[in-house]
Amino acid sequence: MQLKIKTAVLQDMMNKAVKGVGNDKAMPLTQLMGVEVDDGYLCLTTTDGENFLTVFDKPEEVVDPAAFCVSADMFSKLVLKTTSEFINLTLEKNVLKVKGNGTYTFPLSSDEEGDLVSIPHVTLKGLQGVEELGEIDAKDFKEIYSIGKTTIATNNAERVFTGFYLDKNGVVTATAAKATFTKKVITQKPLLLSNALMALATLINSEKVKFHLFENKLVITGKGLAVCGVCMPELDDYPIESISEFVASEFKSNVKLNKTALTNVLDRVGLFIGAYDKNGVSFNFGENGVIVADLHGAASELLKTEGKVDPFAVTLDIQSLRDMLSVNPDDAVSLDYGKPEAVRVSFGNTVQVLSTQLEENEVSPEAAI
């Protein structure tokens, strides 16, 4: 194999490909980068052990197909530090020679028996029975991901809540204490996709992000990039009905709060939240506005509002509220309240629900969903 490619093109490919590197010492394959020439395209493939990411583009010149693996860390660092206009890759016996600012030799990775290792690139070519699930604008997909990840579980104790739920109504993420529902439909077929798989798909910069299903594997494609992963098996355990009912339930009151002012108040009052307060911050709604305070009376501020404010008091998790505000594009936050178990924020096509805390400063998970 011999190929010549513009350095800027290979660097762009490399910046994406390294995002898929798992770098798990217990799984050597996750420390490698698959390099493959197929049908005139250079393909770079990486994996975290569960998901596979392939970035591909056409070189200036290419001779002979090939498939092998090299160290993802060393190969990527060399490419990203290269300043020559072109990079040449040449396969010679069991080494890869890279010519850029100088000439560099990489050993090819092999297994315990001495056979060369390769990572097949992600492709739909030649597969039978692929189900086309749908597509969405790349900009909308990235927005769905950035909003949804603020209400996703980050530990396996809540594994069913570590994924994104997709169906004919939109996209849902939730934990026992918070939830996000975005009314943008990607697929009619119910799916539960891992956060890691969704994150890799945000690397697609083309106009459309396309979803395909082959057996139990989801393949997400766009121009120059393809991602493959297994759908999460906890789909049937996802409490979508109870989440949907709660998100759509009636709240007695609504107030509009200036987002910048609210964020600044939380920053100041948050300084007085102690290590044993479980991030609790109190909101006391009254005729003069909303009093935001810590749980011990050490700090409080009055946040002015427009119009009538129904009296009510709740305690919220300050960090979860900050996360929700960080993805809200509106200058004024529309906050529904009046339920003892939760508050709700709505903007655009998105609704977010945050569970309140009990007087004992404990979260009531069953209250949220």
C-alpha cells in the first residue's frame, strides 16, 4: 500500500478518529487505530470496546488496498504535529512508514500468534436486511445531545437511565430526579442508545445524520463518518410512559425569570451551600418575587418577577438547575411550579422536569417518575 494525502485532510480525520479511542489497558484493541484502504478511500477506525467509529476520505494518490493497526496514541500525535503539506503512508512488510517533515516507522500490531491485527471499518456496503430508521439535521442532532446529556445518569447503578430513549414522539433522557423531553423525531422505532454512541455521532458535520439498524446494531452515518454500536438491552425497562405522563402533567403556577439574573443569584447563594446540604437551595415564591436562599438562612436574595406570583416554596438541587439553565437559549426562563414533587422548565421544542427535595433535604426519586 502507498498513498499520499494532504496533511490538513488527515489531521481533520485524525481529530475525529481519536474521539473513539477507549484506551483501556485491559482491552488492547481500544489502544489501536485501524488503518484501511478500501475502494480508493482511506479509513481510520477506533473503538472503546463497544462502539466503533470510522472516519474516511479520499487521498490524493493511492495504490493497493490494505488493512492493519498501529498505536492510536503515537500515530495520531505524529500526524497532528506534522507541518508538511502532504503525508505519505507506505506499507512495507510489518511496518508502516510515514513521510512528512521526516520519515518515521511504526510497527504493525499483531496478536499473540503473530498475526496482524485489523479493525474492520464501519460500512453498510454489502449488508442485507438493513432497516432505514430515519434522519435528522446535524445541527438539530447536536442540540438534542447537548440538552439531553444534562439529565442523564452517569453511573451504572441507574444503568437504564444512562441512555437516550428515542421513539415516534421525540427524544427522552432521565434519571430518578430529572428528565428532558425534546419533541424532535429521529426514528419511529423505539430505541435506547448509549451516551457514548450518541456523543460519537455528534462528530458528523454533514447536513444529515442518518440512522440504520442491522440486526441489533445501530449504524449512524454522515458524510465522511460512520458510527456503529449495539442498542442498549434495557429498552423494555425504560419507564417512558410514567416519564411522559409526568412531563405533560398540569402545574398550578408559572413565573418568568431572567436567566442571567437567576444564574448570578445561584452563583452567590451557592457559596453558602454546605457539604451535607445535598446541593439544596430553597425557592420561596411570593407577591414580591422569588426569594432564593440556602437551607440555613446564611444567604438569601430576592429575585424580582413581572406579574402576579402565586405563593409556594420548594427546595431544588442547585447543580441540576444550573445544568438545565446552561442549555436554555431563552433570556427569560419559563418555570412551572405548584406541585410539591417537581418544577418544569420549557423552551423551544424541549421540556425539562426537576424533582424537588423533601424538607429533610432528601430527593424523592419516585416523585419524579
